[in-house]
Amino acid sequence: MKTVIPYFLVLLAAVLWGTTGTAQTYLPQNAQPLTIGASRLAIGGFSLLIIMILMKKINFRTWPWKTTIVAALCMALFQPLFFTSVRVTGIAIGTVVAIGSAPIFSGLIEWFYLKLRPSRAWIMATALSVIGCSLLFLNKDALTVNPLGVTLSLIAGFVFAIYTIVSKALLAKVEAIPAVAMTFSISAIMLMPFLFIFDSSWVTEPANIATILYLGFMTTSVAYILYLKGLQKVPSSSAVTLSLGEPLTAAVLSVFIVGEVLSAVSWVGVLLLLGGIVVLTFSGRKRAKKIE
């Protein structure tokens, strides 16, 4: 696999994640975010799990359960943390803090815990991307900073960073598709209670089936397969930085599909965010060196 291809796989996964918000606008207003999250994980995880079992790609006896459960727990925690933070402090601040803080946490974890020093390219790309991500959603009329919401967003970003690092360790033992199947199936089981706590009758309505299937297969199964495939060759800190392509995609779709209007400052943020992604993708960076 050529050096640049894994970076594009991770970026493509982020683009698919970025379509989630637009896709959700086609669902009814009474659809709870946690129910949507549980449904998409269930569809994406269980469908892949059945296929992998039929293809005999999963050996339950030798499977690395500890690593998988940690990854699944991180993904299960990310869903309620992120959606609750967005509900408390708004989509703009919640998204910026959660997605924008993830690459910082990832780089710091790699540096202090795994003893891997991030490269200059990562530092530059992360700086451009985080600044751009902040400007992207800057809206004085809707700027609401809630301490609880920001705290939950930061925890969500930290959890996603851990998920990326743990998943990289999981990929050293198993293939990407079985890893996605097992991780998301376990995550779905963890989130199943939300399907009973909130009204989930909308899931079976014909008008919503296509959307929920798209969320389950494309933004979950396919997206995370691409993400983990790329993660095999991309450092965790860089992968999380590339995931900032998610808010970039969401912003572009909000303008051209949903009809929202971005300010001049937000467009500057788009360019900075894109610049950070380009720097990281085409830097030809070497893997982080082990600190001696």
C-alpha cells in the first residue's frame, strides 16, 4: 500500500462521518440522538459480525477480548457523551470541542504514555486544523458556552483518542473488518438500553428505513473499515487529526444541501482546516520516532 493511500482512507472515513448530520435531517424530530446512535451501531456491527462468522474470519477462543472490549467501551461512551454535549452546549461548540480536542489528546497520549514524539508535520497540521475547526463554527448569534457541555465534549474527544490508539493495538492482532464487526457489535449491546428508554418506533417506519440503513452501513461499517485499514499504516495522532475532515464535510453539506449560510470567518476556517489536512496527507511524514 503506497504511503499516501492510508491517509486518504482515513480522510474518506471522516468524509463519510461528516454526512451523518445531513442524513439525520431526513429523520423525524422525535428521533433521539442516542437512539440513532444505538441503531446505527447495531446495524453496522451485527451485519458485519454475521458475515464474518459465516466466512469463519472470527475465532472466539483466540480473539483479543480485552482490547476489543476497551475499544467497544470507548465507542459506546463516545455516543452519549457527544450527543449529550451537543444538546447541552449546542452543535457548534460541542462539535468543535469534541472533534477538535481529539487529535491533541491523541498526540499527548502517544507522547507521554507510548513514548512516541509527534512530528513537526503533525504539530503544524493539528494547529491549522484545530484553529480552522474553531473558526468554522464561529457564530456570535449562537455562541453558547456551557461548562458542563464543554466538559462532556472534552471527555468525548479524549475517549475517541483512546479508541483510536486501542484500535491500532487491536489491528496488530486481527484484521480490520473482523475488528469493526466485533467492536461495534459489543458497543451496540452496550447501548441497547437506549432503544427501550426512548421511543424507537420511528426506526421501522418505511420513510426512515433508507436513512437509518445508510447511517448503519455507510457512516458506520464502511467508514470504520476504511478508518481502521488506514490506521494500520497511519500513526494514531495523524489519524485523529485527519478525522477533522468530518466537521469540514458537515459544514460544506450544510451549505449546499441543508441551505445554511456560513460567514466569512467560517469560510476562513474551512480553508485552514483543509490546509491542515493537506499538510498531513502530503507531508510524506515518517512514523514518529521512539524516544530514547
